[in-house]
Amino acid sequence: MLNLVKSLINSRIITEDSTSWGEGFGRGLPIIHQESCLADCPKCENTCPTGALKNKVINPRGCIFCHSCLRSCPVNAITETEIPVISSSVSTEQLGQELRSKLKKDCRRSLHIRYVDAGSCNGCDFEINSVTNPVYDIQQYGIDFVASPRHADMLLVTGSVTRNLEIALQKTYEACPKPTLVVAVGACACGGGIFKEAYAAGGGVGKHLPVDVYVPGCPPTPALIIKGILAAIDRG
Ligand code: SF4
Ligand code: SF4
């Protein structure tokens, strides 16, 4: 437990190391069972499209939950984490209540977010849009999405930061009043994701801005995005 807390403090990554970080995904994080794994078998590593699986270790920030590694293993040495799905109205309500009390305590009842698409495929953007739909409705708890970075307490960034958007993202960050919280949403924003090796991809938000929270997934669910926002408020 102590090691986990130390790693959270040092890595600035909230969602990656949490034992419940698979919550809200349709699939769990792959787990490699080293005791069953064949020495010198390269199949899972070769099949991983993002390079998240290296030397028989999976980096959750790069994983897109495709489960190619599970299917490629000849001895079934890879399984997935259990997924407590956040879909019931009770869980959504609980998230809302947590948001309400944190905003009241730490943010003078409101939080303003500037959302920036820094070259995503729009999958993550659809999920961000969903946090304001009637199911999640985070605006009722005091969160608002603002048009100007000058009014923002937090930047929510999707995409790997493509070359064309690098300067725009930097200028948006500079225009925010400091301190600014930065939340990277989705595998691309966390480390490049599926576009990691592409010539115009920027390798993720962490290479360009100081990130407070990484929310993995391709794309992450609205519930997980809300959890990322909550985690960022804790760090603010
Ligand atoms: S990206 Fe796909 S192949 Fe790579 S570790 Fe994740 S689930 Fe496995
Ligand atoms: S993480 Fe997945 S859904 Fe999000 S922008 Fe990248 S490819 Fe699209």
C-alpha cells in the first residue's frame, strides 16, 4: 500500500495505478500471469498495436483494451481484471454526490473546464460530451465548460497533440489563470495511443504540458472521465 501511495505521488498519475482503475470500461485491463507465461514467447508483444505491452509488462496508459494479447497467447496466460461496471443510476448518483461535496469544499462550489481536442479521432470527445447529457449531467453539480481558457480552472485534453495543434494547446494553457489543472483523457492523450508512431502525432499531452491526471481508455467512459476530474480536484 505504501508503495502504491509513493508511486501515485511520484508519477502524478491517478487512474493508472488504482486497483479499481478498470471501472467503467466495457473490458478489463489485461493481466499477464507470469507463472504460466512461456519464456521467450513474443506473440503478445508482437500483436500489441500500441506498444503498451513490453517485456511481459503492460503499461495501462498505452493500452486500448483491444484484447489482442489475450487472444494471441497460446497458453492462456493473459486474463483481464474484473470490471465493476458503473452504469446503474445509483453509481452515477454517487459520483454526482462526490462531485458536489468536493466542489463545495475545494472549489467554492464551481469548476470551469476548457476542453481541448488536440488531434483526437473524436471518440474521446463524444464521451466528454456525454458527461453533460441527462444521465451524467455534471453541470447540475457546479461544473461548466467554458469557451475561453481565461475563465478555466482545468484543461481537459484529448488526442495525442498533433503537430498542427501543438502551438494551439500551448497557447491555451498559457492563457489559463494559474494554477491550472490538466487532465489527459484517453490513450492518445495519455501517451500517443494507437497513433504513437505516426509522423504527425505528438506522443501525448505529458510531452507538452504538466499533466495532473491521466485517464486511460480508448475511449474512457463518461464515468471514468468524471473520476479523473475528481482526482484532479484532489490534487489542486
Ligand atoms: S493495447 Fe491491446 S494488445 Fe496491447 S496490452 Fe492493451 S489489450 Fe493487450
Ligand atoms: S484514445 Fe481512442 S477514442 Fe480517444 S482519441 Fe485516441 S483513438 Fe480516439
